[in-house]
Amino acid sequence: MQGAIFVWCKNCNIETNEKKCPICGEKTVEDYPTEVYWCDECKVPIMQKVNQADKGICPRCGKLMKHLVADIRPVFPEERLLIEILLKKKPYQWMNESVWASNSRYYVNGKSIALPNKLFKEANADEYIKQLNKYKNGNSYDGFNRYIETFIEANKTRLDYLIDESHTFIKKTAAKFPEENVVLSFSGGKDSTVTADLAIKALSDPSLVHIFGNTTLEFPLTIEYAKRYRNDHPQSIFKIAENREQIFQEVCEDIGPPARMMRWCCSMFKTGPITRVINSLYRNQRILTFYGIRKSESVSRSKYNRVEDDAESVKIQQQTVASPIFFWKDMDIWLYILAEQIDFNDAYRLGYDRVGCWCCPNNNQRAQFLSRIYMPEQSKAWRAFLVEFAKKIGKPDAEEYVDSGAWKARQGGNGLAAAGDVKIRFTNCTTEEHAKIYRLVRPMDDEFLNMLTPFGRVAPELGQKLLHEVLILDIRTNVPILSVQPFEQGGYEFAVKVRTMNVKAHDDLQHMVGYQVRKFNACRKCLKCESLCKTGAISISADRYYIDPEKCVHCKQCMTAKYLRGGCMMDKYLRTKD
């Protein structure tokens, strides 16, 4: 059925276009299990569904195939040459062979060759740079191109299915939104490239809005590719989202480098800037964003939905996100790129399998090795910084801490002066009930009072002027619920007294006040609050945190642990055990 979205019943192992299986009545799923087979005759991998009748038979030559892996990617000549040198093979030895890779394992004409991480970790990058420079001019794409032609021919049925299904999905999903409210999330990686190409073709609209999140930590090749893409798509609206107010290195020196469980960089340099661009273009309008997320990429992404509009699941408010390639494998992505002859990021030719931030703590040993080869100066500078940071926080063997990758597992702000800012220090007032005296890192000012806007209306005119008291009124009843005034407290250079009133749950209210105190003391302009606010009431600049009273709907989402643990992202990054 042309244009239909087929689904699969796991119980009955059949295809259908019904939400429930017509045989057993169980809910069907879109995710077809697939496997990669190898044809020794054609010398290419072939993707097949586990339930197809001719599974294991090459569609090109009709010969029996052998099961290979769950997923695979092509190895371009640049990476192949490096692997030859790494394995002490003759340069160009496999230049005319069919070479593919799956994780850390390479396949030459279908035969497996393992490259242990130890090899990448201990490799002398400077020596390999010399070797690559010596042999790179003699490298050739002729053999690679021949096998790719065969690869495309053998997987034509798979390619046709992918294109038809994704186009149908895109059209169906986009039909619920105005044309001008359809956005493409563009990262410069292969997945977003394919997603953009599919959407443009499916919707026959070359003028779609692209938002490129430049984290300032992109590979130089990613920036080059983004420029090429922009030039090749002159009709598209191409917006660059970039945080120009923060410098990554300076933030690292303050709160420490990002770690696997503490990637503050994502909010500060990616999600936050993208939110700003969306807000500037669409204000409070609902938009549809097509993005290149695939469930096979990671365990966390496997839990996503193909279409997501749940406010709790979407990092950027006011948008529905949808992924046309959600069920695609790596091999599918490359099949599409190579068959459709789409330009792509040259970093993949070098052997990178992901092209996010070049210094990301999620990068594996192979990616780090590649960066030592192709970005030697940046890599050396980054390692030197990490070593100095390790010394600063008291690691006894700083170089081992860095080179072993232990820095990637860092948690909390141990050893950092900034860690003190997230601690909510207070004493109970001895003269007034339901009053606490909080330590501040600077004097109480208009910014602090503005942070209390989510509680209600800030009413400085109603407080006792001699005490510099400000009242916060319940937005519904206009009754005072908070009294706020600067206070002198022994041991605190700066302090504020906050008294709750006319409420049943005094402790709960004070708990949320503490969250805002933490924000005031610890805010590093990470932009998380700005991205979280569904009405666009919160704006954060280099010099202030501001909540627009006219836009704030007092939902308190920005200071509720369910949405923002500890009321401030810095609590996660700087908290210590003491």
C-alpha cells in the first residue's frame, strides 16, 4: 500500500497498517527488528527485516548470506588508511577491499578485525600524523566507490521503504501545523542532515527554517560543513543559535569541566541559545521541530517517543518534536546519504562516528585519539587544562586522573570555591515565627526581589519603609504571603529575612524560597530556567536574571524539584556531601 505506515506485531511476526494486530489484538509497534547480513559474492552488507520471507538471501545475486552484526557503517578511505597504519599493515593494503565498521570492530571483506581501546589510548599521535601526511596523497576513492555502488544496488528495497515511510510520516505530522511553524533542528551531523533532506523533499519546501546550534565547541569541519550547507540551500532560513555571553573555558574554571552526569554545557551552550532563537521567531506560537534522534543511539534515546509534545519530556517548551529517522540504523543513514549523493560533514571521513562537541565527556577513546591527530593543538590545550583542574581539586595523580578518563565521572563541586554558593545557609529567626534568615553572596537588591515574582505580586509600597520591607501578595487573593527585608546576621556578610504568613504550609513555602535564594547566590546563567519557562517570562543575560511579571503565570515550575531539582541547575553540578 503506497504511502501507508506499516507496523509490526511482535507476537504474530506480521506486518499490518493497524494499531492493533488483526490476529491477536495486541498493540503493534513501528519498530521493525532488522539484522545486517554479509554477501561474500557482492562483498557488501545488506539490511533485512527479521521476518521477511527471503531473509538471508542476497537480493542482488541470489546467493546465501551470513549474519554479520546488528548495525554497521562504511569506512571511508581516510579512516581506512589510518587503521592500516595503526595495525602496522602496508599503507593502501585494503584500498581496493570492502571495509566497514561496527563499534570498535572493523570488517574487511566480511572478516572481523578488533581494535582494542588500549591501542587508541597508547598511540603516539605525533607519529601517526607524520605517517598520514606521508601517504595521504596516494590514497584513492576508486575501490570505495565501486563497493558503495554495489551496496546501494543491493539495499534498494530497504532504501525505497525508508524514503516512503519517512515521507508519509513527515507529511502526516506536519499537516497539523502551519507551514511557517515547521522547523528543522540542524547540528551539522549526519542524522540532522538526513532529517533536513527528507523534510525538504517530503514537504516540497526548500524555504524551511533551519536552526543551527553552534555550541562554540564544534569541530572545525562542522563549521565548514554548516557554511557549505547554507550556501547549498539559499532558499532556506538559516538561523544560528550561539551563546555569545559565556566563554566555555572560563565557565570550566569556575564550576569545573562537564562530566558524563554533569553536562551543564548542553543547557548553557545548546538548549538555551536555541530556545532564544525560537522565542525570537515564534514568541508564544506552537511549533513543530523535526530533529535527527534515533532510538538505537543510546539507552536514554530508546525511551523517547517518535513524536513528543509532553512538556516534561521536551527540553525546549512551545514545541512538538518529531523524528522521521527514529527507527533508522547507522547503516540506513549512510545508505540514504550515499544513494541520494548528499553532502555531509567531512569529520565522518576521518573516522568520527559522532560530531557533537569535540571535547564532550561522552566521547570514547577512539574519538579522543582522532582529535589528538586532527585537532592536535586544541587537544593538547584541553588536556593541560584538565590536568591543572585536577591539581586544583586535590587529585594526587592529576595526569592519571585525566588520562584514565576519571574526570568524566566527576560528580559535584568538591574542591571548588563555587560549591559554597549552592549551599542554602540560614538560621531560624528567634523573634518572629515562620521567619528564616538566609545568607546571600551579595546585598539584597531588585534582582533578588524579582526572583520572588513566581510567588505573587511584589509590592514594595506595602512594606515598612524604615525596615526596607517588601511584601509579596498572593496573586489570587491579594493577601500578603511573604515579608522580605535585608537583615544583619552574625557570621553573614549579607543576609535577608523572609517571613511566611497567611498560608497553611509554611515549611513548603520556605523550601521554595530557599530555592530562589540558591538561584540568587549560585546562578551562572546556564539558561536552564529560560528554556524551562513555558511563557517566556524568564530572561537571562550576562548581568542579570529577570522574570517579567506581565508574562509570569505563577506556575512555579522554575522552582519545583520535579522540573528543576534544587531549584537551580548549579545544585546538581556544585553540590558536595558536606
